Amino acid sequence: MNSKGYLASAAKALSLSDKEIAHKLGLSVAALRSLDGPVPPSYLRLALAALVAGLDPDSVLKPALAAAYLHKGRKAVDQERPSDVDRRR
């Protein structure tokens, strides 16, 4: 485990191993560790912060994304019917 990165901080706060965190994020351990450098990508920092805070990103982001699509006059992706997608092609 990297003792200086965000991953180590999250692992300590969650009392989880790198392997368990990787599983929760849907990543391999190698991919997770490769992202955890001196300046990890924002999406990794956000994902680790969400885990530590106990947030489910889907429950937070899906309503926001649906609202953004509706604001632009479009249906959210999960609300589209297959025929809607075919017409756009």
C-alpha cells in the first residue's frame, strides 16, 4: 500500500485494504494503485472521498444528470427508449 497517497488515507479511514477499495470502485488493484500518485486525477479523489463520506455516487449524480438533460430539452440516458437512440444515428 502506498503510504503517502490518497489511497492510503482512504484505506486507513475506511479500515479497508487496497483490494477491498478497488472492488468497491470496480477497478483492479493495479489500476487503482497506478492512479494514486503525487497528484491523482480528480475523479479518483472524488471517488475516495465519496467512499469515506459513505455516499453512493449514483444516488447523488443520477438526479443531477437527469436534471441537466431535461434542462437542455433531452431525456436522461436511462430514460431513453431503444427507438430514441436508433433515431439519433
